[in-house]
Amino acid sequence: MTTADNTRLTKETASKPTNYKPDPNAVTISGIELDPNYTPDSSPESLKHIDRDIAEAGRFPYTRGLFPKGYRTRLWTMRQFAGFGSADDTNQRFKYILNAGKTTKTKANTGLSTAFDLPTLMGRDSDDALSLGEVGKCGVAIDTIEDMHRLYADIPIDQVTVSQTINAPACVIWAMYLAMAKQRGIDWSTLGGTLQNDILKEFHAQNEFIYPPEASTKLVVDTIEFQSQHLPKWNSVSISGYHIREAGSSATQELAFTLRDGMEYVEACLIRGLDIEQFAPRLSFFFNAHNEFFEEIAKLRAARRIWARMMRDRYGAQNERSWFMKTHVQTAGCSLTEQQPLNNIVRVAYQAMAAVLGGCQSLHTDSMDETLGLPTEQAVTVALRTQQILAHETGVTRTTDPLGGSWFMESLTDTVEAEALSYIADIDDMGRGPWKPEHASTTAIDDGGVVRGIHKGYFRRQIAEASYRFSEECENHDRIIVGVNEYVDNEEERPIDILTIPDSVETEQVERLSEFKKRRDADGVNRALDAIREAARNNDNVMPTLVEGALANCTMGEMVQAMADVYGRYTGGPEW
């Protein structure tokens, strides 16, 4: 969409007086004011240029979906998040989820999504002083290749797709996974799955970073390059808006910041000299599905359209698969309430339907008790059954993009797209500007708009402002949250079961790690760690040395620190 189109879509709002305050009942969570009635004049450009802007499902720019027959061709992957306690505990939950996803009619379409504990997310072993009290609490503790073997024991990883929610130490955890597969005699070319591996959003929202933004981006490029050479079925990075939204952003900010992060990785890969047709088809995305039903559908439709045009027109990709924006969606954890937690089942169901109507490729439904603690098996089962009912009982899979062509939906998609493009243009201006082919040889990673924006504190300010507006709306009762600021029960609620992690998990994990260190070849470990440092110093791809480090029985924390010896640790810029 051109700049003229952007102006057309926003001029009505811009023309209103500065003291204008819209009816709270008419405004989406992102602040988009909706008309009470939509007509063919509500979206004149898109409806006039249907073939250009909307098209049929399976045709550029994929507004209506990536595939002509949608879910008739393939149902979305029903992915449930699991990870707590020890590797053995999580392995049992994995098996439970896989069994719950079985069907007598068709092959199970269930994938595993691995949650790691906070020490692992921060690249620290369980025996690190800073890990005390956190081992296994919010995810599974992984320190060694032996832990990785126990985590996926008896699971056919060459047949089940595995997602790993790991970011700063993603290259290390992935290397340990690949080393484990090698020891099991599994060819890497058969492995399917996704490495979240989106470090840029950590600087915007989640704060689980280790190295400076420039070095962190370089490591993401290392994994993308390694995947393109060795793992044709693996998604090397899941560019994640989910956490940006959980931090309080609006839907349009989530969309813009996510896509611009993805563009930053593409540009870093082009600077490395990688072939866009080789790596782009394996990039994937991860979005949030919040409560604003139609806005969430419009967000996913606009996302596909923006990404397809950027890949073709901005970066010159010619392969149709390079234009595809494949996305995983998770229902909004930040929308769940501790009060009246059973209401969360209803919220999740509507959010999941929005994700499906928006055309996601895989979906995770939150458990209703996640605001209270780690989900219980019963809550996980209800969350999975929600997806299964949606898939098999509601009829939403029978036609592709059923809301496509709606005057309201097309107008809302245009508006969401225009606001996202405005943010993207601002981010471009903070760095090297819109990408040009000559930038591949004349600029560096640290010239990128996202990296520059991180150091300026741009993303954090934007998200904080959106979060403040939403909180103010809730406090003023302009936005109703059932059971929180309206329809509150005064009676004491019936308690629900909560999964707790005993302290013995940490004690046993530390003991296991101590025994592991005693049994290994110390000289071999030191040689492997020196090789990792050398690769980092020489600006080489670190993945081969990390795989060898895992095979040499280096721990996760040791390999992370070896790179920190070269890259340093990031504590935040002057604007933080």
C-alpha cells in the first residue's frame, strides 16, 4: 500500500478536533474507531482493486490465506506448551499431550512446544548462584546433553514437530538438541520444528537477553545460515509479536514491531551474503490472539499482505514460498484473569476462533489456570479440547477466509495495515532507511532501524504508552473486564487445583549436574570452549563449534559464557 493510501485511511481521524474523544464503545483495544455501519464506500480502494489487495486465497498478497482450500488441505497444528520441573517430568507431560491429541480418523496433528525455566532462558546452569530458587519453576531445566536426551526420551522427534521457546541462548539449546539427535542416529534433514530464537523482541518487551543487540542479531543469522545448509524442514526463527503484546502493546504495534523485527533479520542475512530464496521460506511468525475479535482477524490478514509485499518488492524475492508469512498463534495470556478463572475458558475459545478465522498455521490455547500457576493436566486437556471442538464441530474449516469481502473486515484490515506501515516507516528512519540492494555491501547490522531503535528506547516507550492507555480505560470502566471491574462476585470463589513444583526438583537437578561434570573429560571440555570463543572472535558461524561443544559434554551455561567472554553481557542502553 502506498503512502497516499496511508493518508487516505487516516485523514478522517486526523481532521477531527484535538479535544475529540470517541465513544468508548466504538473504539478497539488499539484505539481504532469503528463506524456503526459499514458500506461499500468504507473501503473503496481495496474493494475497487480486489485482485491487487484482497485476491483469492492462495494468491499474492495472501490477504485471504496462503492456500486455496485453507484448512481443507491441512488442519492447523494443535500445539500445547509444556515444560516444568525436571526433564523427566516434562517428558511425561509431552507423552500425555501426544496421547490426548490422537484421533481414530486421521493422523494426530499435535506438536510439542517446550517451555524452559528462567535460568535456562537466561543462559545459566542450575548450579549458578543466580539460579537459586528458580530451577524448574516456570519451565524445564536443561543444563546438559543428557538432560536433552531425558527430555525427549521415547519421543519420535523425526516424526513430531518440536517447538523450542528459547531466545538468548537459542543457538546453544538448539546445538544440544542437534547433538542429541546425532547421538540417537537421527538424520537432521528429517527433523521438523521451530526455534523461537527472536532476540530483538526481548529488548522490546521480555528482557531475557544476554548479549548486546548487534551480537545477538549476529547469532540469529548464524542459526538461519546453519538451518539453510543442514535442516530443510526446520523453521530457524519464529519472529514473535506475542511477547510484545503481552507487555502491553496494541495490536497494530504488535504487528508493526514484529514484521519490522523480521525485516531486520532479513537485512542482516543479506548483509551476510545469504541467498534470500534459501532462508526466507523457513522464517515463521508468532502472534497473540487477544479479546478484540475482529481486530485480531484483521491483524493476521494484514500481516500476510504486508510481509508478502515487503519480501517481493522491498527485498526482491522471486520464490512464492519466500513471500509466505507462516504463523503460529497463541491466545492472550495477559487477558486471563485470576478472578473467576473459569471465565478464561470462554475467552480462550473466542481468541482461538479469531486465530483460525485469521488463517493461522498452528495454534496454542492457554489453560484457564495459568494466572494462578503452571497448568494442571485437566486444564491442559480442556485447552486442547477447545481446539478440537473448534476444528471438528463448528464448521469453521469448511471455507477459507469466511469473513473476506465483508465491508467491515476489508476496511478494518486496511486501517490496521496503514497504521503498521506508519510505524515501520518510523523505524526505517531511525536506521539506514528503506532497504536498497546496495545496503548489503555498504551497511552493517548496527545500522538497522530496529537495533538503533532499541538503543534509543523507542520500542519500550511506545509499548508503555499503549499499556498505560489500556489500564486507564479499565480503571475508568470504559473497557469492561468481566469479573474484574464489572460482574464481580462477592462470594468467596471455589479454589481450583494448582500445580506446584517441589524444591526437591532443584536439589536433584544440581546433584545430577555435579555428577555429570565429574564424569566428563575436562580437557576435552576446555578445548571445545576455546573453539567457541575463537569462532566468536573471528566472526565465524558459531553453530558447528556449539554442536561439538554439546558432544564434548560442555554445559549450556559454559557455552553461553564462552561467547559472553567475547561479546560481553548487555545491561541496557542510556535510555533504559
